[in-house]
Amino acid sequence: MDTVFLMNSMWVMLGAVLVILMIGGFILLETGSTRMKNAGHIAGKTILTFSIGSILFWAVGFGLIFGKGNSLIGFSHFFYSGYDIDSLSLSGAVFFLFQLAFAGISLTIAFGGFAERAKLSAYLVFAVLFSIIVYPPIAHWIWGGGWLAEHGKQDFAGSTVVHLTGAMAALAATIILKPRIGKYNKDGSANNLAGHNQVFTALSVLLLWVGWFGFNAGSTLSVDKGFFGFVAVNTNLAAAAGTVAAMIISWIVLGKADVPMMLNGALAGLVAITASCAFVETWAAVVIGFIAGILVFYSIRFFEKMKIDDPIAALSVHGAAGVWGTLSTGFFATKELATVGQPGLFYGGGLHQLGVQALGVVVCGAFAFIVSFILLSIMKAAMNGLRVTEEEEIIGLDMSEHGSYGYPELVKSEQKLHA
Amino acid sequence: MSRSSYTEIQKFRFNQMDEAAIDPLSLNRLHDEIFQRVITQAMGQIAKDYGPPPCPFSFFVTGSAGRMEQSIWSDQDHGIIFHDDGHEEQFYFLQLGREISTGLCQVGYPYCHGGVMSSNPLWCKSSSQWQKQLSKWMNEADWEATRYLLIFLDARNLFGEQTFVQQLKKHVYHTANQSLLMPNLLANTMYYKKGVNVLGKLLTETHGPYAGSLNIKEIGLFPYVNAVRLIAIKDHIVEASTLSRLEAMSETSFPTIDKKGYIQQFQKLLNYRLLFGDQTNYTSSHYLPIKQLTKQQTKEVKDIIKDGAALYHAVRKSLEKDVSNGIK
């Protein structure tokens, strides 16, 4: 058998495993950034929704994205059975699993906007709808040979497809669900509903950071010339620059090196470099990550001011940084590296690529937001609301949705104190 | 019977407050007067049950009351020093301390969470026991002991023998080995909340009910209070209020410090807190709503804060130099 085929398959399989491990990163990120009484629920539902997403991706998602169809949607290869795909020089099943993992990440990001107040049933229904109606069209447009691919849009590993799509669904959800109890005071000022475990959050960032090597470097889909190494270097540099930038900006503005902000900076750097990691030079990766770290700081403050309660900063980390990352290739893509589309503004490509990137961001962002908003509104009407009752929110979703606390001893002793 | 009389004092407090709360000095004089009325009332009550005081004593206030920096709302921080050592005296003055604490609470001064009250044996002792305790605190020199020592140094006699507090402070100053004591005191008061960022913007609260307001207690007052207390220790000053400590400091011990300037700035700071703080409760009174200030006033507040930090750093630097030169 062809060695290159085997090596490609091995490499992308490793990528798929790393990306699926990122689900673990999201579990730690979301639980660490929220309160103890919801920890078990958040951890459990993340595994559950990934499972639902997996089955839907197998049944229809893959076919809608990569099947034969038109420039708007694919329509074949449903219920994928493990065959190889002619145009690919790697195992079809490995490619399928890798793509499934991406769809799962996008779905998990979307649920960031549900945190600490949505009913479990809302997660289950939206997991199905997102996996069929929201994610596949955008993935098809950019990666499945759809109209944006023909247009030359650069999104190497999914700043738009995965992150912006997830973030826009999260935005629709946060708007419809409204802020958590106690987030805002009567005079409009915001309270800090601090997450219960910064160590979890920091570990989540490390897990996601490492997982991102699968996400970005794995997206080469081949071991050809060892190019994945270059992609991984860019990924690491952007994450590092994002961390440092967020630390500096929070120290300058707030007078303190805020730990959650620093961690969000790392993630913003990773999200931003996702689109551009294969198209830009290493110095540009540092610049892209650094700008993402600053951007995420102001974005979090902006959303809070707009009274959009985003418990785990999904809108800023995946949305704002996803937009910036997608636009960044319009500035920094080099002639040699731009295997898709044109070089960016700083490499003699003029404004052309920037325009293509901007169009992609606007169309995909608007589609994900509008469709999610409509779906969630229908769900809200049909399901008698998406949100748990006030009482359930106060006792915590661990108890209201699942009947047991993630930290039984601690939460119960705390409730006794407040009784 | 005692309850109804404390109610009278509470009414007095209520009636006088508006008039007194126009400037920090008259406000603190009113607090003193209320305390003195409560003490007199409590002494009458105790005299009925246990007779007159068995020996001379001093009732002192400490914390913000000691430093004459109370705002309208204040909790109680106080202690008793009595002359003769003995079980009966100890019992008597603890009863008195308990009655005073109860009375103060009824009049509107909540109990001190940290237990700095003359109803607590730790803060109600004979002169000789106080001396021993202060020496122990100096020798132990751990975080808690140093904290207590600093609290005691803010003591101000409010009732009884004026000299008792002063004698004990002198005892501290004369027996302390400053090169050993100072590093502990510095370590205990090293933290202060930053008030201005590197871009020169005021660091107001970002979250919570006081978002947009400045925590004037931690950001504004503390650097002045802590720095000036250290000056007082070095210069053996027995006064407790920050302003009188500044007045009393020698010109030579900190030649770089413009004390007149700092006196003015600190007075302004107390005025800002009183005039702009939301006087609904103790916590709210310590937040300065920056949006209500004019541009000029905001700049003034910023300068006061910057000067406080500068004063703190100057004192700290000077004392660290002294320590490394091995002063006694």
C-alpha cells in the first residue's frame, strides 16, 4: 500500500484525536469559568451534545457538506459507511472522523452562549438543528466546494467555519436567553459572576492549545514536505502572543494582570491564527495573535456593556477573534503560501483578498446568526421557553436538570450557610 | 432603663448628624461626643450594679475613630487601660466594656468583626498587662501580632486618664528595636490598591453596584494613613490622627517630604469622601462616584491619589534605607 497514503492517514488520525480531546478542554473551560452549582451539568452536557452531533454528522452532516450538490449545499454520501474517497490521498474514514471532530467543536462553542441558564432539552434540540441546518451549509460553502471556495476564500482550519459559526449561534442564544440572574444591577452596572476555578480554566487553555496542533496542523491533511510543522509553529506563536497581549492590556487598563483575561488572550490568538496559519509568515503569526489578545479584551468589555451576558466569553474569543483571524489573511497572506486565493494587502495583493475575506465573514456570520436566531425563537415558542425557572437557576442546573451536584459536599454545605 | 437612655443618645446622633456632617472635623467631634455620652451612660449603669470604678482608667478609640477619620457610618474599635492589676479590676472593666459596646451598637455603631472592643479581654487590660502584651506583640512579630500592634498605635484617649495611652505608646517606641520592627511593619502595610493606571486614568470599580466609582478608602486613604503611621513610629509621635501626625513630624527625619502639601491633600480627600460619597451606609460612603465630579475635581482627586502613592513610596524607601543602615 502507498506509504504516503498511510502516513497521511496516521497524521490526520492523530489530528482527529487531538481535536476530539479539545472537547475535554471545553469542559474544563466552561466549568472553570462558571459557578460550582452548574459544574456537573456543564461537563455532562458537553459529552452528550458531542455525541448527538457525532451521530447527526454521520447521518446527514457529512453529506450536506462534502456530498455532490450545488454551490449552496451538498446532497449525497449520507450515513457514511467508511469507504475511501477518490479525490483524497488519505483514508476516507480518517477524513470523516477529522471533519466530525470539527463539527463537534463548532457545536460546543455555540453552547457557550447557553451556559448556566438553558434547559437541558434546549441543548438536545438545538444540537440536532445546528448539526443539520447551521453548520453544514457554511462548511460546504468554504470547504465543500461551495460558492465561497470558488470565490477564493482563505480559511485554512476554520476561523469562520468553526469558530465564527459557533460564536454567532452563541450570540443568538445569549440574546434570546437574556442575562443570568444577578448579572446586572438595577442601575445597569454589571456584576462579576466569577468562575469557580481558575486552575480548570488554565488547564483548559493548555489542553486546547495542544489540541489546536491537531486542529490547524492536522488540517494540512497530509505529511507532504512536513508543512504541518510550519503550521504548528505559527499556531504556537499566535497563542503565545495573544496571552502576552491580553496580559499587557489588562495591566495597562485595569492595573492588574487579570488571569481569566490572559487565558482568553491565548484562546483568541489560537482562534485568530486558525484561518491564516498556513498562509502567513511566522512574524505575522505573532502580530495576528497579539492583535487578537488586545481585541478580546475590548470585545469582552463591549459585550458586557451591551448587556449581553456571555459567561465564557465565547462571543469575544471565537466571534471577534474569528472575524479578525479571517480578515488577517487579507493583510498577511504571502504569494508563496497563498495556495488558495490571492496574497494579502502587505504582499502586493491589493484589497482583493481582504474583500473576499470580509464578504465571507459577513455572509457566514449573518447566516449563522439569523438562522440560529430563527431556530431558537421557534424552539422558545414550541418548548415553553428555553430557560430554566428562576428557582432552578438559583439551585443550579446540576440539581434541576440532573438531580445531583457535581460537587455535592461543597454546594450543600454552602447552601446550609446561606439558609 | 439603660436601653431607653441609649435611645436618647441615638436621637441626639440623628438630630446632630446633618449639621455636623458638613466637614470632617466637626463630624469626628460629634462621633467623639456621642461615644462620651454612651460611656457616661454605661458607667452609670455599671455603678448601679458594681459600684464606682475601682481605679483610674482610660477608654481609648482606635481605627478610623482613633485617627479621627470616620465618615458618617462607622463601626466600633476601642479598648480600656486600667491602672491597678487584679482580678476584680479586670472583671469590673470587662463589664463596663461590654456595657459600652452594647450601648454603642444600640446608638448605631455596629460591633467590630475583628473583636477590637473593650468587651474583649485582649483589648481590656491593666497598664502592666498592656505593657507585657505590647512587648509580646513586638517580639512575636508575626502577621497577626504586628496587625494588633499597628491597631494599638492608632489609639486615642477618649475618656479618663489621658496619659495611659501615651505612656504605652512611649513604651513601644523606647523598647522596640526599630531595625527589627520596621521591616515587619512595612511588610504588614505594603499592599495598597492601585488608583491610577499607566495611562493616567483613574481605576474605578469595573463590576458590582459601585461600578464606575472609586474605592476611596483603599485607594485614597490607606496609602496616606499607612505611610504617616510609619512616620509617627519613626519620630515617636504619640498623636493618632493622620493630620496631627503630619503636623508633629520633624522636618529632619524625612527631608524630602513636603508635609504641608500632604496635609492639604489629605484634608481635601476627607472632604471629597464626605461630600460625594453616598452616605446611605458604611460601604457606600467609601465610593466616590467619579461621574458626578467636574473635570477639575477629577484631576484633583487623581493628584491626591498620585501624591498618596508618592508619599507612601518615599516613606518606604527612606525606612528601608534606615533599616539597611541599622538604625536603633
